[in-house]
Amino acid sequence: MNWILIPGESLSPVIIHVPHASTNTPDHIVRHLLLSAQELQRDLDLITDGLTDQLARLASRKAKVTPWILENTISRLVFDPERFPDETEVTNQVGMGAVCSKTGDQKPLRNIS
């Protein structure tokens, strides 16, 4: 499972989506990336929305009605849940779609066949 759902109050109409906080890149994915460990860490630092998971939890605790939180637990370099997987996704044109094929500075990230 690549996400966690933190339940809110049953009557809460709010879901806080946290799609880009994780830096988790499973070993079976890392083995196929075209980056050194240092290059991967640099790209993760650039593309990750750091601490937004903690911000969501803080906001949840402060809310009058506890919202639900849906959190992606893998890096958006592995899979970006906010991207469409087809030609309607404009970021596919630059290798930054649902599955990235390029780094933030447009270097090859992985071979996509």
C-alpha cells in the first residue's frame, strides 16, 4: 500500500491530501534509477514538499471537526498521485508525469519503455 488514511470525524466533509511529503523510494525502484545516491538525494530534496505531512497533522489537531488525512507514503519520483497517466497530463511532455522519467533538472531518471 502506498498511502495511509488517518480517519477524521465521521461527519467531517474535509479530506487533507498530502501527496508529496514522502522521500521513501523503495529499494526495488532505486535499483532501476539512473542516479547515484547523492544525485537521488538532491532530486528528492528539490521535489519533496517537506513537512507538509506534519503540517496536515497539526491542522487536523487544531480543527473544530477533525478532517481525514490521505497521505502518499512514497516519493513522487516513484509515483505522483496528482498526475494523470495519459496524454491529458501536460507534465508528461517533460518527463514529470505520474511516473517520472526525468529529474527536476531534466536529466534521465529511469528508462521508460
